[in-house]
Amino acid sequence: MIKDKILVIDDEAGIRSSLKGILEDEGFMVKATDTGEEGLNLLRGENFDLIFLDIWLPKMNGMEILEKIKTTEENTQVVMITGHGSVESAVKATKLGAYDFLEKPLSLEKVVLTVKNALKQKKLEDENIQLREKIRAKYHLVGKSPLIQKLKTEIKIAAPTNGQVLIYGENGTGKELIARLIHQQSPRKNKRFIQINSAAIPDDLIESELFGVVNETSQRTKKDKKGKLLLADGGTLFLDEIGDMSLKTQAKLVKAIKEQKFEPLGSFDSISVDTRLIAATDKNLRELIAKKKFREDLFFKLNIIPMVVPPLRERKEDIPLLINHFLKYFSFEYGKKQKTMSKEAMQAFINYTWPGNVSELINVIERFVIMVQDEEITASHLFLLVEPRESQYNSGIKENQPLKQAKEQFEKEYIHNVLLKYNWDISNAASELKIEEAFLHEKIKSLGISFLG
């Protein structure tokens, strides 16, 4: 079990020693320092769950330190302590974000009770953040297909360990969801789940996002920034789209995994971390290794526990379950009576290839819940929702556009109409078009033909 960390900042040696002894006896990890400046330095390299902070300190006072802590620490509880308490000081500290205010001489029972209550409050706040993230994800791992049952078993086995996990899957299959489920079922579940998307961050910024930045100059005109690796200390770091990470950052990540420590940009001081890494990719990493675009040593370090999230087309028996789940979810979210789906409409959904996987299904169901006024979604609604897009096709072919573009536009419209005619039954559509099913699948993908146009 990961122990909670507490930092004591007080210039009285007796207070530091007493608090350290009391809190360590209670099972906490404790560090202590006599100046606010040193306390801030410790915070640059570690995450603390609770801070005891004296108001009267040499140089920077406790109120100034509290302000700085609250600008960089997201959810650390701060308890102010002083030998010269006043209502005014207590009010000011509370306004700045302090959890509580204790007067010297400190009572052993009061200290222990305050710590337990402050950490309970922190846990509630962390759980609230995790709950909002879970709600944002919109779904659980819904499905009874053999592939999903196998994946659920793998998650159950892997979650309690510290092994690095590499999740493979196409876009929209739910790789982030799998990473969250692993975290939620692990001993780290009460600590942070932090994610970083390598594809969404420019190469020149990915290193600072991952490892953080420390400004060592005396004036410190630039703010320090904690990296994701440190923010996830004690918890889980999800490295999405790992195949897009720059080789330079990959090299530094390999070193961090091997040594369990790293140096932020601008610093020569190493920071030790206990962070579990879960990576995900929709690319073939072995091909990238062969092309010298991905480091083989990083692949081996991440690929301890490989998992594959199947595309929706390979688990069609799960589609009705997913539809009913999302119909219920979005009907509740939009304050509507829960809709049902006719057999014909359901069959059209099952026949569809779902190139965007579960993400695409979520978007389509949300659109149906909003746009369809009837209580039952029928096959007729598929045509109703497509009509605006179809009219765009007809008006989109113009005399002055290139022949290639016009041919593609016509081909897309024609194939789409045939697919709609057969409720996305690929076999029947391919038969009418007089082409192989595999070729029709290629056309759907290359022309970008989607369920709603």
C-alpha cells in the first residue's frame, strides 16, 4: 500500500521533531525542513498529501509560502500552525486555501485528528475528480463477446501488479478506458491517474510535459512546472499514442524506467518516482522499430503485459448491448424517455463496419437520442438523418471541379445509397455492386463513407 506523504515546515527544531515522530508512528512518510524556501524546493521534486506550515518563518513567511503552494499544487492539504494565533490570520489562511489552523503548543490528539480529517477530505476531492473523469468517459467495458471476456480477465490479472502495460487497438476502441480500469482495480487506485497524448503535443514540448521544468536561476522569472511523471508518483501514468513520441524523449523515458528517477529540464538533481506506466498505440511498433522510428529498448520495457482491444467489427454480438447502454445513458443525460430500437434499425447497426469503433457508435447514438422525436428508432430514421448529407452530395458535384474529385464524390454517393438500401448488409451490397466484399470494405474506408453519410 502506498503511504501518504506529509511535509513539515517549521523553524522550531522541537516542533519538527515532535510532529515527525508522531506522524511516523501513525504510519505516514514524513519530511521536515526549517525554511519555506527549502520546503518549496522539496515540493518541486515530490508530491505531498499534507503540509504542516508555520506562519512565522525567517525570510518568506508562511502566508507567502501558502500562496506559492496553492499556485503549483493541485490538491495538497495545508494546515497552518502558529504560536501567535489570531482570528484575522486564520481567516486569511482559509481564504488562501488552508485546510485548518492549529495553535502552539500542539495537542497530540488534535494533530492526529486533523491529519486524518484533512487526508479524508483530500481523498474525497481526488475521488470526485476521478468520478468526473469516469463520467466523461461515458461507458464501462460493455460486452459479453469472447474477446471482451478475455480482455476483462487480463485486466483482472494485470491490475494488482506493477507491470508496465502496452495496449494495442485501433482509434476509438477504448484504449484509455482499459488503462483507467487497470488503474481503478490496482493498489494505486487512490492515487492519481495522469495521461499524456504524445500525438497531441509538439516534439519540442513533449519532454517538458513529461519530465517537467525547473528554473534554477535566482530570480526565477519563469515558473517551475511539474512533469506528468512526477504528478503520477504513487499512481499511474497513461502514455497515449506512444508511437508518436520523439526519439529524444523515448531515450530519456527508457532511462527513467530503468532507474526509477529522472532530471527535469533545467536541473541536474534527480527525482525518484514510483509511477506505473501504461502505454497505448494504434501503430505497429515493430514496424516503427525496423524503420528506426521507435526504440527497441523502450518497446521491451513497456511491452511487459501486452493487451489488445478488439475493433467493434470483430465483436458484433456486443453491438446490441452497447446500443442499449448508450440509449439509456444519453436519454438520462438529455432528460428524455429512454428510446428503443427496432429490429431493422438494430440490424443496420450490426451490419455496419464501424471504422470509428465504439467512439463512433457513441456519437451516432447521441445524435439519434437528440434528433429522433419518436420513442422507437426505426430503419426509416436512418434515411431521415442521412437526407441533409445526401443533399450535400447532389449539390457538391460541380462543373468546374477536377474529374478525379467528381468521380470520387459520385462513387461515394452511389456506394452509400446501395449500403443504405440493404441496411449496411455488406454481402448484399457487394453483390449488387458486383464487387468482392473485401474490395467494398476497402472502398468504404478509402472514401470515408460513414454510417450517416
